[in-house]
Amino acid sequence: MRIEILFHAHGKRIFRINKKTSDELFEVFRLIGKGLQPREIAEKLCLSTKTVETHRMNIRKKFGMANASEVIQYAIEWSQMTYRATE
């Protein structure tokens, strides 16, 4: 699916988005990082808001994040790091 991406935030966590991460889950994570709300993500990807919320919950569990705020924080940091890497 995707080249393995390593993300290191606040010196405490490295997680991978790799072949086991679905394209849809990855896309939800990417759009969270761009600051989109669940409803906006659902519209953009032609999904239900409930599906987007389920993906957010799965991201949180998969990467051991404490809550939705942490998902947003890491998604934004990953998005910023990815943007800088492509400059």
C-alpha cells in the first residue's frame, strides 16, 4: 500500500503507517492532520460520519493514543512533518 512512514513526536513515540494500514484509514488520518472535521472528511471521502468516527477510534487504539485530542495532535504534527519533507 504505502511506503512505511516513521513518525516521531515529542521524543516519546514512533509509529508506523504501513501495508497493514488501510488506504481509507490512512486518508482519514491525513485529513485529520489537515484540520478537517469528521463531517468534512466524510463528505470528501464519500463516507458516513459514523465511519469516519470509527476510523478515528481505530487510529487511537492502533497507535495507543489516550483520546481524540491526541489523535488530532499527532495527525497535525505528522502532516506538518510530511509537508516539510516534500519541500
